[in-house]
Amino acid sequence: MSSPLIAGLAVAAAALAGRYTLQAWQAFKARPPTATMRKFYEGGFQPKMTRREAALILGVRESTPPDKVREAHRRVMVANHPDAGGSHYLASKINEAKDVLLGKSKSSDSAF
């Protein structure tokens, strides 16, 4: 006798939980994007490196002073140096980024 009553309560509880879950999901999807979410740089390298791309590679701003650019270059090169298992291509791009931000001109863009 109590078995149908318990089954009915279980079905009602499941329906209410499903309804609440659906409402919570709709509210989650409708919320505006927050400012704390970072948008990462999408895409590969440009044919000719720009100051923006160089700053992104070194992790600094475009208007960073030269001593901070050298410090950032050293930090990134230590992590990506070819002698430590890094890529020769990335090392050349990191060096090119430093040259672009420091205003040094090169005859060719990259060794690769």
C-alpha cells in the first residue's frame, strides 16, 4: 500500500530536481561573459613580426622599457632554449621579438 505512495514521491522529487536543473542551466547560459575570463591569442606567427606580436611572445606590453624587455627575453629563452630541449624555431622567434621591441633592424625576418 505504501509502495505506490513512495514511488509517486520519488517521481515527483525527480521531476522537481530536473526542473530546477533545467532552470539553473538556462540561467547559466544566459549570463553575460565576465571580465575575469581571458581571451588568448589565436593563430600562428605573422609573416613580418609586429610590435604587438613581439609583446605577446615575450609577455610584456608594447611600451615596456628596454631593460624589462631584456629581462622578459631572458626569462622566456631560459624556458625555451634549444640546448635545454626547446625548439630552434621558437628560439628564433623569441630573439626576433626582442629585436623588434628594442628597435634593432635585421636584414632578414627569421632564420626559418
